[in-house]
Amino acid sequence: MIWKPHATVAAIIERDGKFLMVEELIHGERQFNQPAGHLDPDESLIDAVIRETQEESAWQFIPEAVTGIYLWKHPGNGETFLRVAVCGSCENHNPEQALDKGIIQAVWKTRDELTRPACALRSPMVINCIDDYLAGKRYPLDMLITVPS
């Protein structure tokens, strides 16, 4: 059997010192994450992060730069996740749009709010992505290459 990590993307969006987050229900617990999700077959990383942001938050995401690529192994189940984080802005919010299954709401939170004990994060990657963004880490989007078949 070949080991395969989950290929995922996440959107890092800051507005007025707050970050766009999704509150989701995971195994009966409320947790916070960036708009994020799995890469679909035949989808570019950029298309995936735009789609996931729309589906989970009802915001249209405009990618600007890569902030990091993260590898994390879940300590509970051993699954490994490869996350590409992309920062950018958003516009055209559609408050009437139904959000993805499991998403309770999209909210704006400060970094400090996200580090409070009452605010459970989906994984340590959530705060790592924010910290790298705040540290000014930016890489060009054209480093994400989709090789044609």
C-alpha cells in the first residue's frame, strides 16, 4: 500500500485585523478553521481554494500569494495532511447561500480570539497559517504549477 497524504488548501483572508474563519461541527464538536478543504480531481490548487472559500463561507476569494505549505500528521488517527495556504481578499458575499455540510457559520476573528481556550481549532495548522501570514511570508502564485496531461 502506498502512503498518500490528504491534499488540501486553505484561504487566509484578513480584514480590519480579523480573519475569515468557518465554524464547523467535527465529530459533534464546534471547531474553527480557515475556509479550507480537499483538492478535487482535475482541479488546480488555485481553483480549489476559490471553490472551498465560496462553498464554506459564501465569499468570493481573490488569491494573491502563497503563504506556506504545511505537512501535519493528526495525532489521534495518524492521517497526514498536506496544506497549501493562499492569502488574498474577498468580495461579493452572498448571505443567502447555503454553506457546505457541517459548516455552522462564517465569522471574522482576531488572532487573539482564536488562541483562547474556548475557541477550539481544527488543527495546529490554523494558527501556523495565520502566524506565517502575519510574519509577511508571501510566495508567488505561479509557483503552484498544474502540469497539463
